[in-house]
Amino acid sequence: MMEQSGGVAKFSKNGVTIAIAQNAISFEDTDWITVSIVPVKDDTAYDIRILVNDAAVDIKNPMTIWFPETCFPDSGTPALEIDGSVQLLEYDEDSCAYRMKTTFLGTFSLIAEDTAADEMPEKSYWLRNLFLILGISLAVIGGLFFIIRYFRRKDNR
Amino acid sequence: MKKVPYRLYVGMLLAAAAASILFCFLYRYNNKYTQQAVQAIDGLLVLSEEELEENPCRFLWNDWIYYPGALLTPDDFAQGDPDRYMTYVDLSASNRLEIHQNQGNTNYGCGTYVLRCKLPDSSSCYAMDMPEIFSAYDMYVNGTLVMSMGELQPDSYQDATGNRMVIFSPDESGMAIILIAVSNQSYIYGGMIYPPAFGTLEALSDVREIRLMLCLCIIFALLISAVISLYLWLRIRHINAFFFFCSASP
């Protein structure tokens, strides 16, 4: 993967992407490398780990972590809470995503600087699926109407 | 109240059972997503000769590299991967081109898909059967523009869709880097939502032939149904035959 992409291995899960440079971790060609990006706390935090042969490794050179805009609440300045401290992110206008270079591995909590992490805006699933619900309802009502009409006609004959 | 004849229920049950069996059969034997064939992982497809012999045709739906909001060209990859946000996507109808916009996905916009294929024989020709990609795209293989549908650039955007087959050879090391830059400003779907078929030239030609034959059979059956129902409507003036004609004729 590193050979093909110019010396950077990229892993992505749940929209969060990590770019690991060739010299960021020590490994042999035969080593088994595990990269995990696991959402925790209803997607308001991500647990990021890198294991080589099932053992935790130290990051020698910073890796880049990318978070798309959609990960953050609308209001406030997007930031990450890492190990108890708040860190601001760099915004990449071309990609419309936030990035950060770090050697830290662990839990990254997504926060907006002015708001608490648990104040993520609630998604209006009902509104989004309004057409689907209306469509299904109309289909059911229409089906019932025709079935009732069919049996009434049969009765009248 | 008249009793509903039991034959009606039996008929409905038989129709439901027949439909279930047909759908199970199609799910099992005509499913691009459950085919037991090696797929790309993290944007890299590695195929061996044995694997290609076992499955000469596969549908590439898994783990394409995707750069949202960017119309990239091979020049952008000349010094390695561009330093911008990317993610891996599976091709499906739920995909959206602009996955990064504020609290919502949209089908309008642009993006670039990349897939790297490590193929067993660098001297052989391989083929890719491109389905409809919405709504304009440029496709490059190993840096060469091999296909262009519509016009990508926002100022001269022009949509165009269609199925095409692309034939290419990998480079000396057996690598084929497929890059597809897509733009959609006009349609309800955007980007790659159907997986392209990839494999040997012979296998893909067979797949296209079978698909063409099936399409012809369906069109022919519909045409016959339309003619029969039109005849029945004209002859016995049965209104149901007219409705059937209307539904079959498109």
C-alpha cells in the first residue's frame, strides 16, 4: 500500500482517515499490522489504535488524522479533546475536512470549542424519511381501498 | 356475504411462493455483492492467476479510494497520493458525491474514485464493463485517458450516460491504476453507484452477450404481451386488457 501511494499508508473507517508515513512506525514486511478506528459515545469520539503483531507501537513521526466536516456540530470551532486537553484542528479548504498531525494514539473526542461534546445536534430522522413514510402509507391505504372495493363488488354481484 | 373462493387464496400463495423462490435464486446466483471473488481492500486489488482462472469476471464494489469534492487527474498523483482528505467507499445506491458537506449528504457535486489493481499477467488484456456513472466522467488507466462521458468542468458541464467496455493492459509490473473523476449537477443519483465488472476480455464479452440476450427476451415478451392485450381490447373490449396494454407497451 505504501509503495503504491508514495510512501503513505492510508486507513479509513467511519469517515475518519489516518495517513501513516513509511517511517512513522517500525515494522518488517512479514509483520501483521492492525489499525483500528472505532467510534465510541455515539460517534462523538473515536478510539484509534495501531498494533504491530498485536502489540502497541510508538509513533516516531507524526501521522495525519482527517475528520470530515460532518463529524462536528454546526456551531463552535471544531476541536479534539485528547488525553484531557483540547487541541484545535487545521481546516483544509480543498477537502472541506479537518486534519491534525499527532503521535498520540487513544481516544479522540470531537468537540466544538464553545459547546460541550455531548451537545451534538440531533438528526431529524423523521423529517428525512418523511417521503418514505408518506409513500408507504399511501401504498397501504391504496391497497386496502382496492381490496375492500374488490370484495364489495363481489358482494353486490 | 359471498364466500371468497379458496382458489383465490391458493393462487395468491402460489404466486408469492414462486416470487420468493425466484428472488432467492437471483440473490444466490445473480448477485454482484455476494459473489465469492476477491475484492479490493483499501483501494488495492491483488489478483493471482489462479484467482482469475476461478473467477474470470467480478464486480468491483468494495473499497474504492474516494476523494470527495475534487476532480483529480493522474498529474495529481505524480508525486504520490495528494495530501487531501480521502476515504474508502463501497459502491452502492446510497453513495453520495459530497460526503463532507454540513450535516447532510448530497448527490450534486464532484469526486474522484481510484482503484489500484495488481494483475498477474502484464502482457494480457483486461476489460472493464463500465455501467452508468452519473452524470459525467473521465476515466484514466495508468495515466492515459481511456474514456470520457459528458463534460466534467462546471463552466461547460454536460451530462451523458451509457454502458461502455474499456480494454487495457497493465504496466510492466502488472499494475493498473484506474482513476475516475466524476461530476453530477443534474441527476438524482450522483457518482458511481453500480459496480463495474472487471475481468478477462472473453469473460466480459460473455457477460455482455448474456445481458443483451436477456434484455432482448424481456423486450420481446413485453412486445408480445402488448400486442395480445391490444388485440383482446379491440376484439372483446375488455378494459383490463387495455390497462395491461398500457403497462406493457412502454
